[in-house]
Amino acid sequence: MNWIEEEIKALESLGLLRERKIYGGVVFCDNDYLGLSEHPEVLRAIREATFRYAAGAMASSLVSGYTSAHRQLEDELRLFKGGEDCIVFGSGYLANIGVIPALASEGDIIFSDRLNHASIIDGCRLSKARVYVFEHLSAESLRESLVKNRKSARRCLIILESLFSMDGDSPDIRQFLKLSEEFDCLLIIDEAHATGSIGKTGRGILEESGTEFRENLIIIGTLSKALGTYGAFVCASKRICSLIVNRARSYIFSTALSPIICEGAMASLRVLKSNPQMVESLKERSRNFIRMLSEINLRALGREDAPIVPIIIGNERRALEIREGLLKRGFFVQAIRYPTVPLNTARLRISISLKRNPEDERSLVRALGELLCP
């Protein structure tokens, strides 16, 4: 068993060893963009639900785990995001590794953005379809690959994110919708980080781009980012959702999401729909933070109005040193390293949240200046 110790030492020598720790300080790397995880109405809904439901669903959705809370949440998500139907999953990872193999298999073809999340990559592998990777956010690269490879397969999926979690950037989704229709492909858009943060009222990239839901589109999102709870969802046509329910192994063979969490997620949706100005407030906070960074000559990747603010450090060990320096100053910003991002592109992934004090953001910028711009 010496190889186990050797593997651990190898990771440590490269600055890639990960450990579970409880960190102190002001957390600036979670995904609770709207602060809904702490909202009084969300917490109240969860407390009240504990008197109506058992702690868990206690079975998969296709056995006895599906409740009225699941159905109601799916209805509200369908209306919020679009599509004819909706399915709630246990997590975003379970959604991606279930949906992709349900819609593509051996003999089919998938076109995937180079920077897609690990759960999308794993879903593609599980499908056994041929996978072609196109350059990040490049509709031109995708078109070239479609022209070259599309005719060789019976079915085709195009997959990308609407707000990339480690780079904070977004596609021109109209170009990808057009290509999906031109080449007869299903288009899967992962909106894990866009739900609640992108679009005028947080409905995502379709709202932002002024485009409508359509038959060949599948939207995958999470309840664990801006909505502040846990779980995931898939919105699509009734036919596609029916196929997913019958073929997605991560749905069929997983215990359903707790109905208590479903009630909390519905409360989050209600708060967001009743207070759509939260989304613009979040965008303005992001713009202000990036403006403060520019004043000390620090450049962040991605969009100026997204709550994801990545600062590239490069070397993995240097990123860990900056993390420790911030911890000493009272801030926790995790160092994101390979394999989450490519080697030598380690970064600080700062997240903006309405639950934090703006003064903390100014203090974090000062700390970053001391460490990165001495």
C-alpha cells in the first residue's frame, strides 16, 4: 500500500494536495450570491416544513420519494425558467451525469465547451458518445467541428454553461441556439451559476438575450447557488423530461431530495420573484468590486456584472500563499488549482454576495493590494 503514500506526497510536492478544513474569517468564496441561504422567509419555510414532513424523502422519486413538495417546486421552476416540464434532482452533479447519458449514447456525438464543469465532462464520458471539444465560447470553433463531424452521427448534443464558474464569462447564446437548430442538435445549457444572477430578474441567459425557450433546448440549474438551498433541476419539453425520468440513472437510483429542502427552495424563488431588484443590486456590487480592483491595478477575468471574480495567480504554491495571507487578514478566499482549472492557472475565485457588508469588500481589496501589489 506504499503507493497511496507516494500519491499523496506527489500531490503535496506540486501544491495540489487538498484538505478539509474549517476556516475562519469573512468567507468570500461561497456561491450564496443573493444571500438567500440566510433569508428569514427561507429559514421560516424550512422550520415550518420540519413539522409537515419527515427529515428525508426515504426513497427514490420513482418509488415513493416523490411528494407534492417536489411537484410544486418543479411547477414553480418551470414557470420561472421556461420549458413545458421540470425535474428536480439531488444535485447539479447528479443532474449532469444523468441527463447527458439519457440523451446520448454509443453512436451519438457531443460537442462540449473546453471549460465545461467536471460534472458535464463526466456525463459525456458515461454516455459513451463521441465527444468533440470546441474552443471556449467560440461559436466559430463549434461550427467548424459541426461541419466536419455532425453527419457521422444519428443524434447530437451541444453543451455549454451560461456563466462559467471559474472564469465568470458567458456565451452569446443566440449564436449557439442558431447552430443547434441549423445542425439538428439538442442544446444543453448549464445555468448553475446564472440562475438568480443573470438576466433582468435572474431568470438566466435566455432572459438576458431576449430569446424564447424552444423544443431542442434543455436547461440544467442548481438550487444551491443563488437560491441558497440544495439540489438541482432540469427544464425541457414534456417529451424530453419523460425520457430523462425513464433513462437518467442518477435520478432513478437516488433517493429524492428532501421535501423540506424543496419548501426552502420554493421560499427562495418567492423572495427572488417578489424582489427582482436584488439581481441588479448584485450586478452593481460586482461592478463596484471590479472597479476597486482596477484602481490598484488588479485585473479580474469574466464579465463586470457577474458575481464571480477570478484573479489569476498562476503558480499553485503562490496561490496557496496568497490564500494564507488573506486568512491572516481575516478573509477566506480559496485557492482554485488543478484539476479544477488548468495547470499554472491557479486563481483566487472571489464571489460577491448581497449578504456581505460592502465595507468588507473594500477591506478585501486593500488586503489584496498588500499581497499582490506591494
